[in-house]
Amino acid sequence: MGAPSQLRSFRGPLLAGLVVVALAVTPALAADVSTPFAGKAVNGGTVSHEKQGKTHVLKVSDDFQVPGSPDPHWQVIDSKGTVHLLDRLKLKDDKINRSITLPAHIKEIAKGQMWCAWAEVVLGEASFEKPLAMK
């Protein structure tokens, strides 16, 4: 068997492998990423949005610094200015809620915020280039 025939025998599995890699990378490339957080206590890091099946998930970037405030929460704002207070950022035993699944009643988001529920103040805000529809 010559070199060309050996190459042909690898073509099918090689093509299948490339398709699998492309499908695995595509969702990561499809994520919408915000501007960096800016505010009183959170400066830097971004929030990204991904659709996972029928759910919409927000995640903070690895360089996001958790604020030292007593009760930070996730919060989103739609293009009409409606504020949706979501779950706590800090959980029991010093665990951090670095991602959150958006409730079905939220139809779009324009900004992500970190909100201190104790002091009732915005700790930092990150905007998306355009409002993201939750379809």
C-alpha cells in the first residue's frame, strides 16, 4: 500500500475528528461578552451570556474579582430599565456563584450588575453592545 492510499484511509476519521472539534468550539465562540465591570467596588472582569439548550446562562470571567461587600447579588437590567434581582454571588462556605441561569420571565438583558442587597447599592455594572434577546 502506497502513501496516497494510506492518506485516503485516514481522510474519513480525520474529517470526522475535525467536525467534532468544530462543534465543540462553536458554542464558546457564540457567547456574548459584556464590557468590563465598572463601579464602586467591582472594576474589571466581564459577564458572558450563553444559551445552553433552552436555558440562558450568565458567567463572570476568570479575572472577575468578588467584591468584599456583605451581600452581593447578581442583577440584570433590560432595555426598558426593568431591574431583575437574582441570586446571591457569595454562597455558603465561601463558595462563589460564578454563573447563573436566568429565569424564563426575563425576555432580554442590556446590562449585568453586581448589587449589594445589604447596602442597596450597585457595586459594578457591565453592558452588552446591544440588548440580548432571550429566545
